[in-house]
Amino acid sequence: MNQPHGGVLVNRIATGPRKSELENKAQSLYQLTIEDRYTADIEMIAIGAFSPLTGFMGKADAESSIEKMELTNGLAWGIPILLPVAENKYPELNQGEEIALLDTNGRLIAIMTVDEKFELDLPNLFQKCFKTTEDKHPGVKAIMNGGNRFIAGPLEMVNRPLRNETIDEKYYLDPSETRAEFEKRNWKTIVAFQTRNPIHRAHEYLIKCAQEIVDGALIHPIVGETKSDDIPAPVRMKCYEALITNYFNPDNTKLSVLPTAMRYAGPREAINHTIIRKNYGCTHMIIGRDHAGVGTYYGTYEAQELMDTMAPKIGMQIIKFENTSWCVNTESMASSKTSPKDSEMISLSGTKVREMLRDGQRPPKEFSRPEVADILIEWATANTAVTA
């Protein structure tokens, strides 16, 4: 099992008397309401998924990650973890004071010490991290919506953000818990698979290929904020459950969720995704085509190329795959490396798959397992009926 990034698994979760103490203290502190994507970041910091961070980044670390893809201490980092503050609230906050961070329901999430107040060169951040300054990019738009006033400092999580009640609580495992599970299973080498989509046959193939060379696989979907046209997390979870139950060896497969938001930063996000999985105990990371991509902002294998350089700095083994699909000639999954020349390949566009699902049609079994397709058809047809 891998050591956490920086050597120590951060724990900023207040429990017992300390939790009660902070809940009482919060009543007399300045109370700042923040959006869900930032309460999710609080949880990621507190449970150690963002180790070695103990709070939202200050200006020096943010600029270092933007310019050099590392923190000021030299540890690799791809995208800054920032807490924006509305412009009208910014003057009310003082450096050195403690504040209470609340979710949009008014629930106390954390107590934070404001060490810094700062601004950033946002166009530079957008260009370096997202390769665009266009606000139609969801990652750029999310930061633009937050504005250019940031605060930073250490925090303690008092209450966790609210869970999606339709996702079984058993899938919400902290890094300390996945590490305990890997130890229980005697897994020494663990490959992580990052996803925000249902797993189709090509994804299944990648995971199983990787499983041949490691002790186990952590299928680790993001269930935080994603694009509005992405398939909702509860639907995806049903797909993962059906797939693992019917087509994977459960002794060598673990399903858990990652409660963070997608940034859609492509190669830069591949860095953060790999660091996060290192903190969860993984030793290997699958990086396929257009990892964490959106639109046409990134090259098909640009994330893989960047990880060739960054993986040694992170301390993870990267398993790279080319685009794969069903090869009619060999009657198996294959890529350009393994299929005969001029082979017929079954590959469908996302648009075509969505059209088929909305029409109640299963995609070819060579593209998607029928159990997964049926779950998606049920969701797609219901969703079409609601929006019609």
C-alpha cells in the first residue's frame, strides 16, 4: 500500500468533546455560507483525501500549483483548491480570525482560521489549468462564478456535508477506511479507476486488464458536482453495482465513492485524481483516453503524456490505455495495438448512445452489458417523459 502524499494522512475531523466545543464556538463566530462544491472540498481536506492540505490553499501554494504543478514544499499538485468569497462579504473578514463555514441549508460544516485574503490572475489560472479562458468550459465557469476574492487557512470539519440519500452509506469510505479494507484483504498493490460515467465494455476491459497485474481494483466514481448533462450519481451507482455483481470477481474488486466535484481539467485533473487515489492507498492509476476531459479542449492522450512526467513525482504507477472497442474480426475487446489492420470495430458516439437509450433501445452487447443498458434506459425514458 502507498504512503499518503507527503507521508502523513491528514485528519481534520472534530469528534467528541472537540466537536461540541466547536459547535458552541460557532454561534459567536462570523458565519459564511458556501456552495456545495466547497463543502465537498472541506470533507476532502478533513478526511485526508487532499493530503497534505490542512485547509484551503493560500496564494503562494495556489500560484505554485498553477505555474509549476507543485506546492511550495515541492510536492506535486495540479489544480489549486480554493475558497472564494463574495465581493460584498470579503471586507467583513479579517486575517487571523476564526469563522464558521455553513452549507446552503445553514448547517455548520467547519471552523476555519483566516490566515490569508488574496486575489489571483484568473485568466492565467484558466489558461494554465484548463487550457482555455472560455466560460463555456464548466471548470472555468465554476471559478468565474465564485469571483476573484479568496481566503485560506487551516480548518476543522465539525459536520459532514449532507449525503445523497439514494446512495448507500456503505460506499462512502474515507482514505483511512479504504486503507483498512485493503489491509484486511491483504492487497499490497491496488489500481484505481476514476469515472464520472457508467462503465461500458471498454472501461470494463481496462479495469480487468489492470487487475491481472495487481492484487485488487478500487472502482472509485466521483459523486460530487458534475455537469448538468452527466448521468446522475445514483443512476450510475446502480450501473456499477449491476456490473460488479455480474461481471467482476468481488474478491479482487472494491467499489467506493469519491465525494468531490469534477473540474474537467483534463491533464491537470489527472494529477489531482492520481494524488487523491494515492491518499486512499492505491499504488496504480488507470489513465485512459481524454482523462477528465470535456469538449475538445485537450488532446486524446495529453493526460497520459503529462503523467509520464508527473507520476514519478507523485509516487504512483500509471497504467495507460489506448482507445478500445469491440473488434468484430477477433470477437474481443481490442485497441489499435492489438486488433488486426482494417478490422471492423464497434464504437458508438455518446450522442448515438443517448438517442438509443431515450428510444428504449439497448446499445449492442459488444458496447454495453445489458444489465447496465436496462438501468440507463429506465432513467433515460423517465427523464425524457419529465422534460417532454
